[in-house]
Amino acid sequence: MILPVKMKDFTYDVVVQKNSLDIIEEYLDLNRKVLILTDDGIPYEYIDKVYKKCFKPYVYTILQGEASKSFINFEKILDFLIKNEFSRTDCVIAVGGGVVGDLAGFVSSVYMRGIPFYNIPTTLLSQVDSSIGGKTAIDKLGIKNIIGAFYPPHKVIIDPTVLKTLDKRQLYSGLAESIKMGLTCDKTLFNLIKDSTNLLEDIETIIIKSLQVKKDVVELDPNELGLRRVLNFGHTIGHGIESHSGALLHGECVGIGMTYMCSDNVKKELLTVLNKYDLPTQYIANKEELYKYICLDKKRNNNKLVIVSVNKIGEFEFKEIFIEEILNYF
């Protein structure tokens, strides 16, 4: 399936196809210099498949984990591009999860004021969420995604078969973002996840339905000025938990964050699904410490935040609150 994402000034395709990694040259222009950016946790077979299809490939590998979304790596990758004389017509391909995709996209956005960028997400989290929408970023002073740019990929290739090498914790963490899409915008998607008896058999449908939700949202609000804020459901408190804990995965934190922002009836359904997929449902911390991280949320507007709440599955509402009011939700 090909999902075209139509932005105001730019359109790109998201290809969802099993074993598409084996025929990558049919979708991407690889007859040029190609920087393959990946991390040391990505199976070599995936990198090798892309490498062998390229006319002049280069591989740059970062350490796995959120800490790699740093200015140090950002600068080193730019140095690598300069030293290897990459031109504006050459390209960068991200092969990995959200960290790799965010870093590759941000590098691509500034090198020579922008070079082509392709995204091949290999985790469920990146496939259903961060691979489309154009958000690129790095972290600074412990704050996630505080420095970045909107820079859409030129194409996204999603091969659901790569998820077979993903451990269950990472798989379920990614599923939390699909749960978010279902709770806010698509009751059918939520019920599919809730009732699934074989997740990997249903995963392609879950990916497509999740992408359809995000595609519809980002097309209407590419720069997160209004509707796109719905994608932040669970993230306001979730990002605070993620920064504070340093150990929980992104999806795990979002899952916990969602429990604070829904009605009692929805929360009951949500907890059932989180428990089914071994996702944590609570986080023990001093709320004043957590509040400090929430105050650094880049989505705040002076002393106010727009929060997303779900009172009925498949529907959502926005509410603007003073930032200190978030303490009432803990």
C-alpha cells in the first residue's frame, strides 16, 4: 500500500509493503552518494540490503539509545558529509528507529540548506509515528526534541517483516502510539489492538490504520498550530516521566501519561490494553520533581499548556490550562 502525504508545498509517499527492503531500489534513487545512518542495535542484514543496492554507499553508525540524539553526533555526521564531499543531490537514508530518523532528518535539513532524506523505520514506534510528519530534532540539557526543524522525508519505506527481530518490550512500546491513535481518533483501531489474538498477524493493518490517522492530522496541520496537538495525547506527562526516569521507553511513558488524561470509563479500557501488552500503568515519583520537567515542555505557551483528553474512545478534546494546573492531574 502507498499512502501519499500531501503537504502544502511538498508531497511524499509512505510505502507499506512486506519485504520491501529487498526491492528498495524500486522506490528510491540510489544512483548517487548515499549516507546510511543507523545504530549499533540494528541487525546487519537490514543495513547490508540497503548498502548493496547503492551506487556509492557510506555507513555511519551511532550508539543505540536516546543519548545519541546529541549535538556531538549532529556535528560529527555533518563533518562526515563534508569530508566525503556530499553534494546537494546526494542523500541520507535512516535505517533504524526514531532516534536514527530524528537525527538523520535534522542533519539533512541543515546540510547545504537541505538534501534529500529517506526514512526506513525498523521499530514499530517509528513506523507508526515518528517516520512521517516531518519532525526532526535532537535533545539538549536532558530535554527531548528541544532543538529541531520541520523537514519531511522524501519517501518512507515501511517493511513490517523487520519487526520479527524486535524484542517484545520494544514492540509493545511502539504499540502504545497506535493505542493513542485509536483512543483519540479511531475506535476500530483501538478495538483491533484490544481484541487481537496474534499481534504480528494483525500488525500490518495496525500500522496502516495508525498511519492513516497521523497522515490525516499532519496534512491539515503540518506545523502543529492546532489539530496536530491531538498527537500529543499522553505526551505532556509522558515526556516528563521519560526525562525523569531515564530508564523507561518512550511508548511506556506515553502509555502511563494517557491514563491521567481520560475519563474513568476510558481509563478502565485503557488499563486492560496496557496490561495485556505488559506496558506499565503507573510511575512513582515526587510530583514536584516531575513538574520541573513538564515546565520545560516545548509545547507550552508562556505559562499555559494545551492538553488533550479523551472522554469517549475515538473522540478527543483540547483544554488550555495554566501549567501549574497539571499538578491536579497526577
